[in-house]
Amino acid sequence: MGLLDQLAGQALGALGNKGTEGEGAAEGQSGLLASVTELINQHGGVQGLLQKFQESGLGDQVASWIGHGENAPVSGQQIKDALGSDTVTQIAEKAGVTPEAASGGLAALLPQLIDKLTPNGQVPEGGDLLSQGLNALKGKFFG
């Protein structure tokens, strides 16, 4: 099982679809992944999104995701506080889940995704690396 497979499975579980098969689970997962790509683009790349989290008081967590060692966890509420209720609600609508499930899914997905995208402790410029990873994942699961 590859990295993107593992991340997708964990995000899907965090969305509350654990053990659920079929169209609803796939749509929720696809919506969450598409939303992560949009978030990164809206913030000018991975660096911009991480800066948003740092400005929201999550600097220690972000540093652990980028650095070597264990990733500090983040809660769904912290994600919601950092991104704003409206953003989380939009993500939830696109993913076809509740806002709580969306923020929980993002809380499960983002630390691991950022960790894997920064293997040498360096944040990539722009969203190209993340977009490539997410597109590969989408292609693997959705066509």
C-alpha cells in the first residue's frame, strides 16, 4: 500500500466513512481531496496555507509536520478556527459530509500530507508538489 493510499484511507475514516463502500464514500473522499487542493491554491501554495495555520496559533503543530519526528495532532475544532466556519462549511458541502466530519477529515489528513510533502524539512514553493500528489491519488481511486 502506497503513501497516498494510506492517507486516503485515513482521511476517509476521519470523514466517518470507515467501513462504508460505494459512491458516497468515494464522493466524500474526492471532495475532501479537491478541497485541500483548492485551499492550497487560495492561500498561494503550501507555504501560504501553513502560514494561515501559524497565524491561528498552530505554529508548534505546523513545525512538527514540517520537521523530523512525530507530527503533533490538530483537532477538527482547531482546523475550523484556523480556516473559518464558512470555509469548513463549503468544504463539507463539496465533500457531502457534515462540517464536523470535514474538519475532522482535514485534521487527520493535513498533518500527514504536509509531513510527506516536506521530507527534508523544506516547504515546497507553490502548490505544484501537492497538486501532483493529490492528482495521482484521485487518478488511482476515481478514474
